Amino acid sequence: MNSLPTVALISVHSDPARETGSQNVYVRQLGEALSRLGWQVDMFTRRTSSNQADIVQHNDNCRTIRLSAGALQFVPRQKLIGCLPEFLQQLRQFQSVNKIKYALIHTNYWLSAWVGMELKKIQPLVKHVHTFHSLGAVRYANSKRLSNIARTRLAFEKLCLETADLSIATCPQQREYLEQLVSQRGNISIVPCGTDSDMFGSMAKAIARQKQEVPENTFNILYVGRFTCRQGLETLIEAVSKPSLHRLGDIRLTLVSNGSSNSQSDRDRIEKMIWNLGLDNITVFSEGVNRQELATHYASADVCVVPSYNNSSGMVAIESMASGTPVIASNVGGLKYAVENQQTGLLFPAGNVTLLTQALQRLINQPEWSEQLGRSGRARVEELFTWSDIATQMSEFYHEAIASRNLWLLDRYVERQLTSA
């Protein structure tokens, strides 16, 4: 084990040992795929309960390590900044006790970026790679007054972009945002989000519909995600309420989410809207699902709609495409990178209810074309978005970064030898 190149994936607020949550899935799947390529992978996150194991071993070369930083309870992301110094201290202590020197650290999200930047000050030879996932510059673009935490996030993201050895954007639009809204100084490469192409796409549609109790000849519209306003769920609900859609046949709206990610106010808002529009009799809520159940939902759907106002990863779209289910998605960020318009799905302007309704009508009216979109989506995933491919790309960047460090060390050694001579 010790002879393998070592990498630390740092994800302070998002636990790779959990099955739900896009960043949890990203870090874990990337870590496990890297381990299969010969890396020793330690994934660091924050412990949130005394009942949690300190270390979760995923395979011989990949593990999640939970560090105690702050109270042993869930703490909202916006309040975690005070826990970062202790997290860094615990990470260094883990290294010291276990006599581990990481060749490279890969941080995820702006909170982890601070940990990576501070660690590099202490261990200057370590290489630092960072994936932003989402950007404060985009989130706060229309905000007239910024909170202290918002200003801190913007400062962290700018400093990280300018100082990290490599910054990872998950789609071309995110790279444009980094260059135009954050800083023109930075080394940026694009590595998209991946998916488990074995899990998603493994179940026949008929079996999945039976498991989910979807009536025959019912067009099942799937939404996967949180209920916050930024996700655009209201746009989908309003589109589904249009009488022109219901004249085409029976419709079901399936809303899938990790229940813990929704605040009560968000859930109440969505339920109220569904009730007011008379959709309560065709809407099914499914919350707290695991990954296998999620795969069943994708397989049982006739279409998956991703109506986000901003989406850097396109993970839900990619998972749906892997399942052979066509996608209708907002024409933003990672979604317009993942989905080929009219080839693997349809794109529409975010928030445009009319065009979303028309896109749904097209798929209902053209079932054979819809099935072709699903097949093409699966083929696109197999070509571009499997975790093995994503990990291979990332591994190449890691090796390049470590090689540059080794060359620097060699240059310093030669310089000292010449000086001493």
C-alpha cells in the first residue's frame, strides 16, 4: 500500500461515505475509480455524529476518514468556516500519527479550498488541485448586498484559483465564469462529472415501472434534486399543469430528493404550489432514496427534467442518460455540455415554461424518437462520462503535477551539487 502514489481528497462538508448528495457521490466515485488505477486515496471529511466510524474502508486502497472539527453534529455549510482551523489541525495530526506524506491534495468546494491553501503553506512541496463544484461569483451575481460569508467565499475562490496548481472546471461554461468573473490568473482544465454506468441502465423499464407502480400508458415525468428556488422545480410544475399537456394522455409527476436536503419551508412551498394547480392527484414524492432506488426511478421514467437556473456538473442529466432515459434540461452550465440538443435530449431556456411544455409535448407525441434519444444518451455516457474515463483524465493531471514537482526537486539538487563543487 505504501508504495502507491498517495492523494488526499478533501471534502469538509460533504461525506463521501454517504450515498446521497452530488458532491458526496462525486468525491467517492472519483476516489474509488482512482484507487482502481493504482492510487492510494484518502478522502477527508468532517465527522457529524459520535455514532459515525472514524474510518470507512471502501476498498484496499480507498477510505473515508472523518475528522472531528467543531461540535459532533450537523452544521450548515455557511456556518462551517469556524471549524476549518481545527479540521486542518486534525488532518495534520492524522498525517503525523500515520507517517503519511501526500504527493497531492485535491480539494472540493470553497470551504475545502482554504484547508488546501493553508496545508500547502505548511507543506510547500505538495501539489494542490481544486474542483469548485459551484461558484459564489455566479450565485451572488445579482445580489445587491453581500453577507460577510458571501464576501469571504468570493475571496477564497479567487485566491484558490490564482494559487492552486490546477483548477478543475466541470464544464466549458464554468471555465468561462472562472476566467470572466473570478480571475484571469489560474491554470484551469475541464474534467466533467462522471456516473456509474453499471448501476444506471441495469434495470429494464418494464420492471422498474412495476416497482414504482407507474400505471401502463402513463407518461412518467421525473425530477431529481432539491426543492430550492435555484433548482427551477416551479418551472416544471407550472409546465405540467398546462391543459394542453393533459389532453395528450395520462401524466405522472415523480419528485425524487434526499429528504434531508430540503428545508421545511421549501417542501411546504412546493406542496402548496402543487395543490393550488390541482396536481396533487398525479404527483408522487419520493424522499430519502438510496442510489439503487434512484436507478429504479430513472429507469421507470419516460423523461427526466432538469430545470436548474445554474448547474455546473450536469450529474442528474448524465445519470438519466446512462439509464437510457431522455432528458429535458435548462440550457446552462454542465447541462448544455452533457445533453446534445435533439440528439440525447432537449434543451430549453431556464425558467421558460412555454418552451418546457412544448418539449414535453414533443416527447409524448413522438415515443419512437424519445426512445432513440434515450439510446443516444446512453451511448454518449459510455463515450464520455464513465467514472473510469473521468478518473483516467484526473490521474493524468495528477501525474503531470507530481512530475513537475519532481523536476523542481531535481533542479534544486543539481543546483546545490554545482554550488558545493
